[in-house]
Amino acid sequence: MKKISRRSFIHTGLAGFAGLTVAGQGSFNIDLRPEIKVDKVKLGNSGLTVSRIALGTGTIGGSKASNQTRLGMDKFAAMANHAYDRGITFFDMADSYGSHPYVGHAIKTMPREKITLLTKIWTHEDGSENIADVRETLDRYRTEMDTDYIDILLMHCLTKPGWSNNRKHYMEGLSKAKEDGIVKAVGVSCHNWEAMVEAVDNPWVDIILARINPFQSNMDNTPDAVSELLGKAKEKGIGVIGMKIFGEGRHVKDDEREQSIKYALTKGNTHCMTLGLESIAQVDDAVDRVMRLV
């Protein structure tokens, strides 16, 4: 007995029938049960509602490339559109991944008001010769994504404390962009414990992107310590996005994925998570697993 999925059914132009069974040899059933979609959550007091899973685009990322961009434009777009069909309407990018044009290409057929775009800007200490003009940088980002605004803009990969004092140029530029409606929420991506503690205590921060998993792989402290700190962030209304859920690819066996997702959902004090998905099969596994464990 052959089953036809809901999506295949619709695509073949048979939408409108409640069901169909053909008797006799070669009979088949058409399964019209809707596929499970990932749910949506409020991201702290940022005013944003996002899908609980963000499609990450930075797996083994750097030098303007990642595993996601290495798929090629069309293959990435096919995966991203399948993710959208499964409820993933949140896309996590960074300038250093080179993923802006890929996401821009993929979202052309998606309603802009129904998706959330997050990206990150690499920053340098005030006075550095490498310091960039924030507005010019954001204008380039928007052109690359073909969008008028960016929902979330984070300072990328903060590895030292003191950033709120030595990166005022970027903070002021991002605040102005937020005032002008070019950016909706701002925050930080943390790769250091002291930097994350500083973020939780800083009223400028709307969003924190934090490394969290039960194995303490590529994390900034023990899982319990990180979870406790992120709990304080949530109490202050900061949106918390978990990353490195599988320890940057170190824990991807089935039981490890199960343990990691369950920890992020039930103990990690995250609102949502970004997952560096690389195939349609991985998208389906992530959505089904999250919605079973949530």
C-alpha cells in the first residue's frame, strides 16, 4: 500500500478532496494528516515572536563560507523552504558565514512579516583601525538579504569582558539603527563566561545567544552555571537563544541529540535554539524531536 504525503497531494493538484481510496490491485491511501510544525515563542521582552528552532547557517563557518553555503544556492533554498513549511521561520546568519545572499535568495517567496532574520556584526574595540561604520555595514547586510529591516542584530563572538565599555561605537550605532527601524532588537553572541555575565547585567541587551548543552562541549561554564545565568537573563526580560546544542557537532548520535534537545528545552533556560541543519532529513528530525519533547 502506497502512501502519498499531504505536501505531495497538494502539489499534484488534488487539493480539495477530503480523502481518496482506490480499491483493488495497486490501491493506495492519501494521508491528509498535517505534518507537525514547530511552535512559536515570545523572545523575552524584545517584542518578537519566533519559531522555537532557528535555521543556523554557520556550521564550520568562517571566511565567508559555511557548510550551509557550500550546499549551493538552490540546494540551500530547497532546504530553507522545506524548513519554512515545517514552521521554521527564523534564520540565523552572520557576515562571516557569507550566508546573507543565500538566505536572501531562499526567502524571496516567503512573506517577510512572517519570518525573523538574525545576523551578527564582527566588532573591534573603540579606536581600532579596523572599526567599521555601523550604518554602512547594515545597509550592505540589507542589500545582501534583499530586506528593508533586520529583526535581530548581535555583536558577534564576544570573547572578553569589558565589551560594554570598549565597543560603544557599535552599541551606539546599533541603538540608532533600532531607533530608525532598521533593526528591531540588539544583543550579543557570547563565547566567554565573563562577557555573558556582563550581558545579563547590561540593559542595552535585548537578546543573548549562548552556548548550552548537557555535555559541557564548547561552553563557557558548567551546564548548571550557564543555565542559572540564563535564567536570570530571562527574569530580566532578555531573549535567550541557545546555540552549540550538539556541542558543535560533537554529540550527534541519536541518543545524544535526544539528550541535548531535551536539556535545552527543559533545563537550559532558553526561549529557542539555533541548529546548524544541513539537509531536509535533519530539518525533519529536528522539528519532530523538538515537538515531541517540548
